[in-house]
Amino acid sequence: MTKYFSYLLFFLFCIAANAQNDIILKGTVVDLNTQVPLEMATVYFTTVKDSAVIEYATTDKNGVFRINTKKITKPVF
């Protein structure tokens, strides 16, 4: 029983350690004047140095976007 418990703890520790590298960015895009959600707007992240796109997403009919990305360890500028 102790052996199985030890394997379970080790497995959960590995999952928790790996989950720290994932980043989820989410938000809503609305028109500045009318406050109406914008459908099919593109949201993206670029590097400062050469404007290369890192990640991008489009908004849904409610103006909501969600970007799943990995943690970047080196500077992007």
C-alpha cells in the first residue's frame, strides 16, 4: 500500500511541476466607443526586436479570446 501511495505522490508531483510552464491568457475585445464585443478580431503577441508573432488567437461572437502558450525563458526584446 505504501508503494502505491509513493508512486501516486510522485506522479502528482510531476504533473504539478509540468503545469507551471503553461500560461493561459484570456480576455474580451470590445469597441472603444460603443462597448460592443468585436467578433473575429485577431489578438497576437510579437517580439519587440523583429515583430515575429509568438502566439495569436481570434475572438468568438462574444469578443472573448483565449491563448494557451508556454512560458518563455529567454527575453523577447
